[in-house]
Amino acid sequence: MNVSDLFKLMVEKQASDLFLRTMAYPRARIYGSVEIIHDKKLGREEMAGITNFLLENEQRRKEFYETWDVDFIHDEPEIGRFRINIFMQRGTPAIVARYVHSQVKSFDSLNLPVDLCEKVATESKGLFLVCGPAGNGKSTTIASILEYINTHQSKHIVTIEDPIEYLFVDNKSLINQRELGIDVPSYLSALKHVTQQSSDIIYIGNIRDVNTMRAAITATELGNFVMTTFHTINAVQTIIRVVNFFPPHQHDEVRMQLSLILRGTFSLRLVPCKDGEGRVPAMETMVVTPTIARLIRENRIREIQNFIDEGDMFGMLSFKKSLVGLVQTDQVDEDVARSFADSKDDFDLELKGLKRSI
């Protein structure tokens, strides 16, 4: 079985991920569901051949045999770019390949709120967070914002990624993309020097530790607009996660900093469409108003959800309203939307136009 043919097959089926494992059928995630895409199981020799082909680069191979886990981008000629993760399970290699779309899509085509995305793209400083589970469009959303900036503004954009996914072509802006392990050893090292590189906008692929988070906050205080992603489910959890990066004696200081620099959050969940053709984002959007900034400072973070629920005039939207909107516009089945809601009871009340009594 040829890995190129499997890549081609997953692209034809509009799959987001390909799953390969010894003595298992090749499977792919198609519109969120993992399905068998080939009727023949991968033998040991076939899986070893695919693994060796993908690990042809000496540095990748060395990292894999040292850690038994490696991430990288693979370019398959005339088919596309794939983010590859190879790991060990039951003593044999397993592979997950994510298809990286080469063309950055517009806000409209991604079903993102155009006015709010354009507002985010015009920010000159501060911190903006895009949140959600893996594979739910965080990188795609940030790429669309960066491309909008690239098309409309003259900026210096620096991305720090692991690995680089979307490839940008300079337009009005200058975009330098740095990949961990190739261009720079770590996020922290990149952020240590980025403020000397006359950057305007910084995209950090992911923040994993307190030192990187501290460096990102410092970058915003020095006048950069910083965007990054978190594997959190909503705005409240995201803010709590950022604060909890730091030791407890620093929490008051961090909340004060966040109240001054945080511009907003997008939280994403891709929901299967009713017609079975693709997925559409359900979104929670939070804009940091003076009231929300005060709640962050005063450690009343969990109260923020109430203001998101009622914040339509500021461009805010709760998940339950987003899901109800998708049902009412006949894009998503009601039962499917309910399964993605944080609270099924709150979803049902919203669908009926009612509010939960406090």
C-alpha cells in the first residue's frame, strides 16, 4: 500500500486526518467521524516502509528514535502538505497525518463572524486567544486573520510554530515564519529575541509553560499584538488556565496584567452539517469590555459567562446561542447541536427563547 495513494484518498474524501497502524485498516476523520477508507489492513512490512519513508530526514529519524514521538510537516508533490505525528503503541509505530490546506480561506468561507474578525485584525497591541479541542480550526482561524492583515496592512508579522502549517506569501505585510527545531530551539528562545526584530504582530503556535506565557505577556507590554492558541473549551476556562500557569502568589499580578492586555477570545467547536457535507463552527466569542476587565482583576472570572450570554451589542456570542443559530438556519441537526452544548438544559431553554432563572 503506497502512502502517496493514501494521502490522495484522504484528500479526495475531504478528510482532516489519516490514521495508520500496523495490522489495522487505514482510517480517516471525515467531517469529524473516524471511518475506514481502505479494505486492506496494513502489514508490518508496509507500515515499516511508510514510517521509513516519512522519516527519511536524518533529524526527524534521530528525534523519533530518541523520544519515540515526532511531529513534522511532510510535502507530498501534487497532493498537498501534511502535519505528521509518528508515535509508538504496542511496540510498533502508528501515524496520524493531518491535511494542511495550502490556501488560507476568508472569514466568510470559514463561517466566522466577519465584523469581529476584522476588528481583531486591526488591533495594534494586546493578547488574543483562540481556543478549542485539537482539530477544531484554531490554526485555520488565526491563519485567516493573519492573511487579512497581510492583505490590508503594512506590518511585520513573526510566527513561531511547531511545525509551520500554513505558508504565507508577503503582500502588504512582511511575514517571517520560524519553526521549532529548525529555525529556533524553543518558543521561549524565539520570544526572547523577537522584540529586537521590530515585530508588530506575533503568532505563537502554542504556549506550554509559565516562562513562555510570561514572555508572551511581556511582548504585549512592549507594544506587540500577540495571538496564540489554547486547548481549552471556553473563555472562562481559558482565563483560569492562563492565571494558573503562574504560582499562586503571582495570581493577583497576572489578573491585573490580563485585565489590561487581553483583547478577547474565540472558542471553536466544529459541528457536523445537517446535509452530511462538512462541518461548521459553533463559536463562543468574548470581547474584553471594561466590565469583563474588572471581573478579571477582581477574580470574579466565572461571572464572565453571564456577560458573554448578554453581550450581543459588543459582538459577544455564547455557545448555546451559536448552536441554536445553526439549528434555526437549518445548518445543523437539533440533536447533534444539543450533544455539543455545555448544558443540554440551557440549550433547550435557548431554543425555546427562554432563560434559566437564577
